[in-house]
Amino acid sequence: MSARATGTGSKGAQPPSFRSGDLRDPQLSAALRTLELTVRRRLDGVLHGDHLGLIPGPGSEPGDAREYQPGDDVRQMDWSVTARTTHPHVRQSVADRELETWLIVDLSGSLDFGTTDCQKRDLAVAAAAAITHLTSAGGNRIGAIVSTGAQTIRIPARGGRINAQAMLKQIATTPHAPDGVRGDLRGAIESLRRPQRRRGLAVVISDFLGPIDWERSLRAISGRHDVLGVQVLDPRDMELPNVGDVVLHDPESGRTREFTTTPQLRADFAAAAAQHKAQVAQALRRCGAPLLSLETDRDWIADVVRFVAARKHSLGTAMGQSGSQGSQTRQGSRR
């Protein structure tokens, strides 16, 4: 449950607010310009190499996988397909310029919530902007599927900065879900499967607070796409404040309840929240999806930088180890 309330006292850089939801509002247009400038200024140079920290492979998009044959470069092993099929597979690569990224953006009622200077919805739009900046260079195409529970909006994948800006505007101005309408993350993920698309990158942006009924759908997506999960949370999603009596409203069920925040209730809430967060991380891991966690009270761009830098390091280490193993294998075969 959550309340549609906001407060102050946040830490770090905060994304601008998009609560007006009206493109004719000068404040919203200014907020989008501020967001774009912030992303470009803080990501350019720090994360040189565009999407290299988001998907495997040095400068290439994974194409369809095929079974490993003697002599294949083991650095191109597709470990996710290998694990699923129990047979070694390698990636067949296509050019960077042909990369297609799809954002699956959850804007259900639970994201209309924040107790710092921004709401989770604002953070979801900011995350979409960062992913767009990291993947849309060089003519790469990016599209989006936006779900509120009440409606699902499909924004076709197109290349170019103007189209990317138009996509972000459409995401930011998506109408809020009516009170009492539950989100449908599973349905949004399913919609990416129809029609079938060539392999690319699928990024799911959500608070993931609902039932974990989307795992099978995401696992099916991961058979063709590289996948990434971006979880946006508010501190009050994880723990209740010690404020005595409090009224909580769940925008997705429409229910309102009054509680007294006793130490036991706060402890039970924190334990349940931590357990659910761990279950989400485990489900994403089973789908082969790395998890980027963003919070409304943190410097979200710094968290993006750390995540991508860590991904680059881990991918580089894995590729180095694969190359070493492949060299040893080839030397052994020559003996």
C-alpha cells in the first residue's frame, strides 16, 4: 500500500517532475529539457561506448544463437542459451547500427507515489531517458511499451534524436491510471512477443511491487532478447515511518486503511518488503536479467554510472576468461 503524498528531504540529484502530464505546459517541456541535459552532461565521457555496459559483446549486438562448432570463438558463447538448452551455443552478431531497444515502462498507480522530491513515476521517466541516451546513438532504434493497467501504449521503434525525444515526451505524458485499476506488467511484457522481433535489448522499468506473475513471460522474452530490469522504489516502499496513526491508500485496489505504526508492524512490513525485493531479484536473475535499482532519495544518475561501469568490468572479465579458456582449448587440440 502507498499514499499519494510527497515530502521533502531527499538526497542527491533528483529527476524533474512530470506530474502535469500536459505537453502544452511549459514546465513539463522545461523538465524534459533539464532531464536531457542532465543525462547528457553526466553520462557522456563517463560511460564512453554507448550501450556496451548494457548488453554483452564489444561493439556488437547479439544476433540469433547457433550451436557451438569446433573452431568457434569461445568469447562469443551465449551462456544464457547454453544454460537453457544444455548445449553450447555461440552468438551470431550483427552491426551496432542495427540495435533495437524496447522499453517496457510500468506507469501503474503504485508509481504515482513519492515521499522525497520526486515520485517513482518521475524516476521511471528518468530511467527511460538514461537508457535511451545509452542505446540510441549511431542510428540505433528505440521504442516503448507503456502500461498503466488501464491501457497499453505502443510507441514504434525509430532511430534519431528527434524520435527519441518524442518517445520520452509520450512516456512522460501518459495519462495516470484511474484509482482502483491494477497494473498489468505481465501483459505489457507479453505484448513485446507479438509480433516476433529480431533480437535486441528489452528493458523493463517498474517498481515490481505487484505479484511476480511476469517471470514466465520475461523468460520467454529472454530467449530472443537480452533483458535488463530497472527497479524504481521509494524509501517508504521498504519501511514505514514511526509516526503513530497513519492512513494508507492503495491506488491499485482503491482500498484505504488506517494503521498504528507499532514497532511490530514496522518490523513485519520491513521484513515482507525485503523478502519481496529479494524474490524480484531472484526472478530476474532466473531470466538472465541484471537488475539496476534506483531510489527516489538517491542520486539516480550516479547509480546508473556505477551499474554500467560494473557491468562493463564484469563483461570484460568474463570475456577475458573465455578468451583464455579458448586459447587453452585450441592449444590442447593441437597437441
